[in-house]
Amino acid sequence: MAKILVADDEVDLEMLIKQKFRQKIREKQYEFVFATNGNEALIKLKENPDVDVVLSDINMPEMDGLTLLTKLNEVSPLVKAVIVSAYGDMDNIRTAMNRGAFDFLTKPINFDDLDITVQKTIRHVSDLRNTVKAIKENNILKMYVDETVLNFMNRQEFEKSLMVNETVNATVAFIDICSFTMISENEPPDVVVQLLNSYFDVMVKEIIDQGGYVDKFIGDAIMAVFRGDFHLDRAIDASLAVRASVEKLPNHIDHVSFFPKVSIGINSGEMISGNIGSATLRRLDYTVIGDVVNTAQRLQAVAKQGQIIISETAYEKVKESFNCNKVGEVTLKNKANPATIYEVLD
């Protein structure tokens, strides 16, 4: 669970935040602590050393947000601050960033944007905490173990980790370039490959930006996997970004005229992660398998051009964060019962 400190003297903000994030508070994804000024925020930070993110206004009594930024490092070196203020002029933005703000949002608050920013900041703080933990553990180990043995152990652990098979909770997105077969059937191989790779480059960037990784390229489609905190939300954010970026691509490259569009299927839940393949051929792929993965691919198969389709279970988890539209019931391959699906609009 992420702990977030909100420093703002607006009386109604506490109630508004609790309403907007009620689902994540109920699901114990977020815990909020509130302060009305910078001085109170520093006291709350000392009382709550596990705070990950500070959301701070600029204009507050006793101690303003910009001054608070200069004090945060003394109290909690790993905490990151996001300024949320009506003062969105460049001077304030530059001052905030120079004093260590991780991001800057302007009022009136767009809560979808705020949530995405909070998630991004939480991931950054989590990475910092894990890095510090690893450094501490490594330094302690070095005190007692010869360096040669240590290097050997690291190598052994790395090799062992490659063979670990486990059940994980993650999200899979299948992203297909619509009607690309028409290009592959009518253009020379060099043109087809060059065009496809240029589209994949754009798509992969958006996947990586949301902390996902490409599991495999399947013809003119990508299978992407998202693990860790808020993996479903990040998969949807990446898919929205992929759709927007692809639709901005030029519709004419050299002599080829093509309007790129994607269809996307997303599913989330438990799946098996491990090295799958043939030992005889010495070809093993570290991948994920299971019903959740298969269903994601089938959701993509029923998605129309430009659609991002999710299951009803996924919809229930993200309906307060994303604007979705009920499509209705569809029959998915090898499924006994019809499935209710939703389209993510934005």
C-alpha cells in the first residue's frame, strides 16, 4: 500500500480526495495523510516515515510549498513531491523543479491525471527504496564474504533466476496492427519489414514508458506484459498511448499509402511465468502462459479497429479511473459461456 501526504489549506480537498480515490482507499492501494501547511506536513512526515509521495500546494500559511520542498530531504530523503497548485506559471514550475519536485500539476485538479502522476511517482520511489535496500544488503555481504566468492554467487543466482517458474499476478495486452496483411501481400519484403519495424518502435516506446515489457512479437502484433504495482492501469495507459501515437503516424511512406490503426485486447489475473520451449533445440523463451493470456488474445480478436477491449472483471477494477463503454456479450473461442466486454475510451 502506498502512503500519500497531502499538504493543502483548502478545506474541501480532503473530502474530495477521499471521494475520488475511495476505491483505491477501500482496496488498501492508497492511504492518505493530510496537513494544512508546510510545518504540519513536516510533523506528519516524522510521524509517518513510510510516506512515499507528498502532494503539496504552493500558497499555504506558516510554510508554503516551495519552502517545504527544501526541507523534505532532511526529514525523508527518499520521499518525492508533486506540486499541485493554481500557480502554474513558468517561474513557479522552474523553482519547484529546481528544489526537487518530481512533477507539477495545475488546479483545477484533473483527478485522472493526478492518479497517473501519483502511480508514476510511487513506482519511482519504490525503485529508489529497492536500490537502497540492495546496496545495503550487498555492502553487508561484502563485509563477510570474499569478493571472488561473492561474484560467483551473483552469477549463480542470476543463472538460477532465469530458470524460476512461478505463478504471478500480471496484465497482458495483445496489440495488433489492423489490416497490415494487405501490405505484406502486396509490397516487397524489405518495404514490409521496414514499415512494420517503424510501427513497432513507436508501440514499444509507449509500453516501456509504462513499465511494461514486450514478451514477444507475433507477426504484426505485440504481446506485452505488465507486472508490479497497478499493472492493469499501466497496461491500459500504455494501450491508450499506443493507439494515439500510431494514429498520428504518417499515412504515406515512400509509395505505400496506409492508415495505421490498432486493435487491443487486455486481460489481467494469475498466470504462469517461466521458461517455455524445447531443451532438445536449446530454445527456451521466458514467457507467461495460462487462461488469462489466452483470453487477452481472444479479446483482441473481437476488438474492432481502434478499440481497446477489456473483460468485465478488469472493468470493475478500473471503472473509476478510465472512461469505458459497455460493448455487450460476445462468444470467445473455447469459452463455454458468453463474456461481457467493455471498450476503454480514455
